[in-house]
Amino acid sequence: MWQPVFMVSGFFMSIMGLAMLIPAALDIYDTGSRWSYFLNSSIIALFLGVSLFLANHTEIKKLSLQQGYLLTAGSWICVIVISAFPFVQTGASHTFADALFESASGLTGTGATIFANLEELPRSVLLWRSLLCGLGGVGIVVFAIAMLPFLGIGGMQIFQHESSDFNDKLMPKLSYLAKRIIFIYLLLLLCCFLSLKFFGMNWFDALNHALSTVATCGFSTKDSSIAFYNSATIDAVITVFMFLGSLPLTYYYVVIINKNIHSLRAAQVAFFFKLLTFYILATTLWLWLSDYYPNFWTALRFASFNVVSVTSTTGYASTDYLLWGNLSSVIFLIFALTGGCTGSTTGSIKIFRWQVVIAFVKKHLISAVEPNRIVPVKIGNLTSDTKVVASVFVFLSAYFFSIVVLTCLLALADLDFTTAFSAVIGCITNTGPGIGKIIGPVGNYSSLSEYCKYILSFAMLLGRLEIMTILVIMTRNFWKQ
């Protein structure tokens, strides 16, 4: 049972080991003082990864459900742990808890950070953080399926556990689909990089922010995040690409190649666009009429950027939106719990599940008045069966139950309720910032205890793997199989 788990986990660790050579090369170009630390980490990752891969190499014709869950969770845990090594080796983080937190945050696309002085960090460390965002954004599992079909894994079982958007097979071979996902992802990265460079960022900042923006991660090279640039054009570019990163990557392929928009994806994309427009306009009018920004266009600029940032679970900040009054704390938690589309790089609950909830509530409201009428649960032009509805409500129950448990665990460390609750929301939704003075949009997680950082690192992974993958493994019945 464990052989394919170890083999594929070793392969992923090897990929990260090779990726560590990129910041090593940059450090040689810059100062030459820390490249050996990245090289040491790379050697360790490659040794462990290649050893695991070769020792367990076998042709995998079929994966059981149990192996699929273990492979998905195991590979992510291994990659997060091995990716923390450079932070420890270079001295950027003082404890392994800090390094693990930063690694988990980057790979899961959370964007929460323990670094308080980003401008003082070496460029190699900043690039490593952004590379984690880029690799985690598209999903290390998809990358593997696309690039190494010789593993002999069909991939559908793995990808179903990592992303709920691929239950409907668009193409007969997932490797064929994954290659096109990666192509679209790289194209978005290139367009974002060139746009940011054109509108004033230097090449290094443009590259880092492009990796972080399209991956909806939110890591910046500046302590004040995007507010550092104080540029309406840069705000606009990043807003557009955060939105594009919130759409299903397969949706681009379907629209461009097949000219087919009559699908479930079209329904959730349209709903996401309408909801996001409502969020932005409502926030803009509130800021304008409340005199937080007397100029309407200024209010629109800051509302658009920060609403899209939080709703897409990116977590950038162009201003401290908690200064907009007590209401901002509530509405930005709502934005964080909304999320983008399934099949995108975003985290959180995601639009499709909220569509199912709304359709189900609508069905029962109609049935309450007309009990003999048969009302289907419809999303767009498609009808959801009872299994889909049941799975969504199970997911939501597990999601909010996890938030309660994790908040209580943080409260044991004597954190106040606002900090504990919003930290869990920020991490499990993969949004990043919480609310309050400590972990707000202009704060960071550095002052939290090691215990809290381990709990929140687990919350990030739990949210990235959409709760159920981890919870299933934690049940007694799973190990009786």
C-alpha cells in the first residue's frame, strides 16, 4: 500500500530540490554569501527524494481510494517539510516552526508570513518564497502528472482529492489536460510579469508579484505589500490578474479551443463575476458615502483591489482596510469565506458550493409553499443530484467544525478570540491576513508562539486539500481498509 505513496512523494521532493537551485543561482549573481545554503538544502532534498523514488519505484496500474488519499496528503506534507529547509539553512527563520509556517503558507497559496522586515531579506530568500507560490498555485500533483507520465498513474483519483472540479472529465487523459493547464498558467504568469514591468516595477519585483498574484497567494517583497507602490495602474493590473487566477484554469481552454461556454464552469464564472461586482460596488458606495474616501474613483480603486484580493484569497493589501470601521472586520471575513471558482488557484469554500446551497434553500422555500411540487436543485442549466448536494453540506459542516476546533486550540495559547478566530479563517481559507492589530493586513504572524504556528500550518494544509482529504485519513475506518 505504501510503495506508490513513498515513490511519488520522493518524486515531488526531488522537484523541490531542483527548484532550490534557482535562488542559489540568484544568490551567486547577487552576493554569493548564501548560495551554499540553498545548495545544501537541494542536496538533502534530492538525496531523500531520489532515494525514496528509486527504492519504491514500480509501475502503478491502479490506485485504491486509500492510496489516493495517502498519496495526496503524504506528498503535500513531504513537500512542505522539505521546502522549509532553505529558510532554516539561510538563517531567515530562527526556528523550524517559522520555516514550516512560511513554507506551508507559500505552497498552499495562503500568503501569511512570519517575516517582519521583508526589505532586509536577501533576494534569494524572497524568490524562494515566490517560487513556492508558483509551484503550489497550479498544484504539484498536476505538474507531476503532466511531466512524468512514465509513473504509470492515471491521475484521476489523485486529482479528485486535490481539486473537486475534475469530476467531469473534459478529456480522456488527465495528463493531456494537465499540460494545457500548465500552459495557460504560465501564459497568465508571463502576461502579469510583463504588465507589472511595463507599469513601473523592476524585473525582480514584477517576477515575484506575478508568481504570487496568479497563484492567488499574496506574498510580496515589501512589508507594506502593494501599498508600497502607491500606483493606481499597478493596483489595476494586480486586480485583473487576481480575478483571472480565481477562474477555473480549464475554463480558459474550453472557451478558447472548444468555443464551449455551456457548462457548469460558465454558470459559476458568471455567478462569481456578479457577486464580485456586487461586493465591489457596495463597498465603494459605503466608503464614498461614509467619507472614508470623498472621491468616488479613489473609493472604487481601493474597494476593488482589496475586495478582489480577499475574495480571491490572495491576501494583498493596498491599504489597511481595518481602518474603515468595525463593519470592515465583518465584511472582509465574509469575503474570505466566499472564495473563487473550483478548479482555480483560490482557496476557501468556493462559489460552486455556495451556488448549491442557494439552490437547495430556494428549493425548500418553494416546497414549503407548494409541498406537492417537484423542484430540482438547479445551477445554471444543470441539475445537481442528491449526492452533490449531500457532499456540499457534509463539506460545509466539516469546514465550520474545523474552524471551531482550531479556534479553541489557539485559545489554549491565550490568544484573544478575535485574533484566534480570524487567524484560523485566514489560514484555512488560504487568504492570509486576519483581523486585529497583530495579524491584520499590515501585520504578520511572527509574534505568535511556535505552538500556534504549527496549528495554523496544519490549518493551511487542511484548507488547501479541502478538509475531507485530511479528515478521512484521521478516521479509524480508513485504517481498517
